[in-house]
Amino acid sequence: MQFKHLALTAALAATVCVSAQAQTEIQWWHSMTAVNNEWVNDLAKQFNESQKEFKVVPTFKGAYDESMTAAIAAFRSGNAPHILQVFEVGTATMMASKGATVPVGKVMKDAGADFNPGSYIPAVAAYYTAPNGEMLSFPFNSSTTIFYYNKDAFKKAGLNADKAPATWPEVFEAAKKLKASGHSCPMTLAWNGWTQLESFSAWHNVEFATEKNGLSANGYKARIKINSPLHVRHIDNLAKAAKAGEYLYKGRGSAAQASFTAGECAMIQTSSGFYGDVAKNAKFAYGLAPMPYYPDVKGAPQNTVIGGASLWVMAGKKPAEYKGVAKFFEFLSQTKVQAASHQRTGYLPITMGAYELTDKSGFYAKYPGTDVAVNQMVRKVTDNSRGIRLGNYVQIRTIEDEELEQVWSGKKSAKDALDAIVSRGNELLARFERSYKQ
Amino acid sequence: MEKRVLFRSAWLPWVLIAPQLLIIGLFFFWPAGQAVIQSFQMEDAFGMSTEWVGLDNFRQLVDNPSYLDSFQRTAMFSVLVAGIGIVVSLVLAIFADRIVRFAMVYKTLLIVPYAVAPVIAGVLWVFLFSPSIGVATYYLGALGYNWNHMMNDGQAMALIVIASVWKQISYNFLFFLAGLQSIPKALIEAASIDGAGPWRRFWNIQLPLLSPTTFFLLVINIVYAFFDTFGIIDAATQGGPGQSTSILVYKVYQDGFKALDLGGSAAQSVILMCIVVALTVVQFRYVEKKVQY
């Protein structure tokens, strides 16, 4: 399969070369599939048609982790693409690999391009910005955690279908009633680490890791701190719900999502990017709502952290090519392009302008709930809510999954599991600190 | 009688084996050597900074209780995969060998799974046994059995064993079938005339004559379980729940290819390599003695 892929890519590249000799080519590796793949191709097409000097060539390189591995291998052999889409979990690795990438701020400045990092939604911009204020990667497709519920199931259980449970105590109460009404799966959760630990921490304005969650200048020295009483209390509550059959664990990553669209589970917390799937496949009335919170926690709710990906510019290319990259980014940051992307994909509008334009067009009024994710993000960010940027984070996410699974199946207490995440995660962070010693 | 081929020239034999040596060197010794070097280093993903850390990567693994637990899991997994795989495919091969009509159809159907990529195999079984949408889960539920391999260790292990065995059966089947067909019919017929039933004929004639094949498959299947199953595990359970299906090679794959921790992953693969070398030596020294060629 790999070879077939390679051959196809090569063949494609060859035809492109012949037809566009005069143009400077910009290679763009991404991980967008299905409808999002069409979106990416359309963006490149629009840009290519808008001018004659450059040609952006988007190439699908597999899932986020696969495209990153592919780009790293390519970089090591001197064939890296110009632009690489990297998921948020890989951000710390990209940032720490000085010399492998060129900061987007620099690319734009060198090309004299029109670029204002201040136009981006604070939580998005802050995540991809270095402590010295320079924007390192170009925000592209950002998502965040939101809450979905099945209105039909709510009605059947005698709950108010027009108002989603806003707090965790209300969620657990609703779960009990759903269970009593005969619903076999009142609640499930996708991306457990992301939604229940990372987003949960930001939402409640509590520290996830030291060094401002890894975003400070000494970010590589960060250590995880998610065994606080609030974290233990929340995971313990979920464990109790799991034991009572009110919360059902459906697997890692996005696996749980299918059980919501199928109507099996009545409530789910997952990515805002799940909206398109629900809108297309759900055969029941559904509602979108902000993440629940604990009302007694001071500072809650704050804002949520972002998921999704951004575009990195790889090092070692010619100045003319960087100019093309800058031109392309300039094209992408246009408000109308941003707004169209947001409405098409369900990803966040990453600039304030795109949000306002979408709002004015009546999109949010027409599709209620599509503004929930935005409203959760458009707030003043704190050190605890800016985002989480830690090294070896792919492995740490796995540890989070492993330990939480032991809690859901009743083999470990919430406290023991969170302690284990902290100690196992911190070993990996110590390794990261060592491998990136400046 | 002298069986060896004699070369008068000093260099000709070297020239003749050179392509083979080159391929082994290029595709086996070179990467293996690199893995050994990398296992003593700590490196960032892009290779911008490399530090020699001696045995630190190994020390970290030895200090990690969850890594040590993984040995036991891997042993159990590979014994199950090799054992069940060999027995089931032997049974299938015996049946296929006796079939007169539609033999080609059966054989083809049995060989098809080998053409399926490991990840696809994993996905296929996940669809069957998915806790929410699985067909098999649905019928098991109707029978009163609650299947959820996301929560249940034993079920998760059973799922990856079934998927791995299913994937490997075709390979074993082909060898067994070829082995069975190469047993002279005269032997079987003679035994039949002497009054030996099918069970007796199998036990005293076919099985002993198949022992070289079985031994070869034992080695191949152990190596398969150790090295080739990460795709299935990644698609089916991702090592969970907890770490109950995280066998050694899965952790190598995950840490190296997904998490880009090259040093740590290289150290694990060096350990894995040593285990398989040791296992193979043991097999050839002790198990092979029972094999009659």
C-alpha cells in the first residue's frame, strides 16, 4: 500500500511538474480525510487560481501521527514539505525542534506579508505563540470540547429538553433519570484525557502542569499536576457513575462518538468537530451545549483548550518558496476564507473577524449550537486555560487512557490512577527535558 | 558420497552469494546496527540534537514495572497465537486434504485472509465485536453474554488472539496442506490395509512426517506474534484496556512511530531482538531434536 501511495504521489508530482514549470511549487502535507480533504483541496485550488506565481500542492500523508512521522523522515533526508499540518499534541515537539522549522511570524515578516497575530482568537493565538510573542505556526483547524445531548431521550426521561445540564451535579442527576427511564447508556465520553483532564482543568481554571501548562519560557521543564482534590473528585464521580451504569466507557479516541449518533448514549462530551457527523447522521433531536462544570469551583467556567492542528513551515527552503508560503497564509487569513472554512467544517473560526462575519450572516441563528464552541473560546485566557503544551505528549495521552480505563472498570481508585498518571507522565517529561536540553 | 559442490575458483562462491549478503546487510544488519546505536542515545524527533546516554534507556525500561509486566503478556499472547494458529490450521489442512469436490473453493477461501493487511484485519474484527455497533456483540448480547472488550481484559486479549490467529491461519494452512500432499499415498494406503483408522493413520504416519513443517511453522508463528501483530492491536484495542493487550512490539511501535521517542523505542526493539534470538536458539537446540527430517 505504501508503495502504491508513493507511486501515485510520484505520478501526480510528475504531471504537476510538466504543466507548471514556471510556477514555484509549495508542498503542503496534511491529514484531512473525506469532506475535510475536499475542503483542503478547494483552498489550494482557490489560491492557485487567485495568482500565477505560486502553486500549492496539497498531499494527504495519513493520520496526524503518520504525517508527522513522514515529515520527520523526509526532513532527515532533506525532502521535507514546505508546509506541514501538525496536531496540537505534536506542538511541543515541533517547538522544541529549533532549526527544523521557521516561525510563521518570521516567514510573514521576511516576505513583507500582511499578517496580524492579534486578529486571532486569544486562546488559539496564545497556543501557537512563543513566550517572546512570535507566532510559531499558522492556526488552521482548531476544535474544542463541547457537550452534546439527545433531546428525545431527555423528553422521554422527563427532563427539560430545551435546557442542557449546565453543571456536573446536573449531568449526574440527568444520567440517573435517563437510566431510570430505561436508557441503557445515559452518558459516554470521547477522548478521555483531552475532555476530562485537559479541558476540564482549563474550564475550572486549575493548573494541569507547572510552567504555565508547559507554555512558559521554561516549558520543557513542566511537570503534570492533575492529582489535585478537584481532579480526584471529578474522576471519582465519574467512576461512581460508571459503576452505577450511568456512564459507559466506549473506548479510546473518538470511538465513543458512534454510540451517540446511533442513539444508544444520550449524552457525550467530545470535539466540536463532531458536529458535522451529528448533523448528518443523528435521527433524533439533539442539542449542543457548553461543557459542564462544578459550580462551587472559583473561576469556573473559564475557557476550554484547543484541539485540532496548525500549519508549520519547515526549514531549509529557498527564499522564493517562503514568499509563496507567506502569500498562501495571507490568502488563508482573509476573513471571508476563514468564515467559509468555519461554516463548512465545524472547526472554530480562528479569527475574531471570521466569527463576527459568520454571526452577521445569520449562520449561528440558523444552526443553533454551532456558536457554543466559539463562545467557550472567546474569553480572556488565564495561565491555566491557555492550552497544554507538553513534550512526549502522545505517550502521556496513552498513559491517561490506560490509567483511566482501570478506574472505569473498577480496578483502581481515582486517586491511585491520577497519582499514577502524574508519576508515569513526569518520567516522560523528564526524558523530554533531557533530550531537548538547550 | 560427496554431496558438496566444489568450486575451483577462490572468488566465484563469494560472487555468487554476494547479492544475498548485500541484501541481508542492507536490510537487516544495517538497520539492526542502527537500532543498537540509537538505543544508547537520546534524540529529539528531528535529529537536531543527539546525546549519548549509555544504558539510560535500558535502565528506564527495567525500572518501569508496566514494561516488565508486558513480558508475561507477550509470552501468553505468542503461545496462544502460535498454538491455536498451528492446531486450527492443521485441522483445516487435514479436512481440505480429504475433500474431493470443490477443493479449490475451500482452499481459496482459506488462503484469502493472508492477503488482508494486519490493520484491516484488526478493523474487521473490531467491527464484529464493537461494544456499540458490533454484529457479534449484538448476538452475544441476545444470548445473554455481555461483550465489551474496552472494559474487560480477558475479552480484549481474546479478540487480538482471534484476529492474529485468523490472519496467520492461511500461511500455516498452505504449508500444512503442501506437507500433507507430499506424504506418499502408498504409506497411508498400506496403513489402511493393515486396519489403521483415520486417527491412527494421522497420529502414527502423517503427524510425524509433518514434524519438520510444524517446527518451521512454530518458529515462524512465534516471530509473527512477536513482530507482526502491532497493526492488529493498534486497530483493535490500542493496547487497552489499561495495558492488558500492550505486548512488547506494540509498545515499540507506539513509542517509536507514534510518539517519536526514538531512543526508548530502539532500546525496546534491541531487547525484543535478543528475546527472539534466544527463543530461536532454544527452539533449534531443544525442540528440533524431536523433529524427524
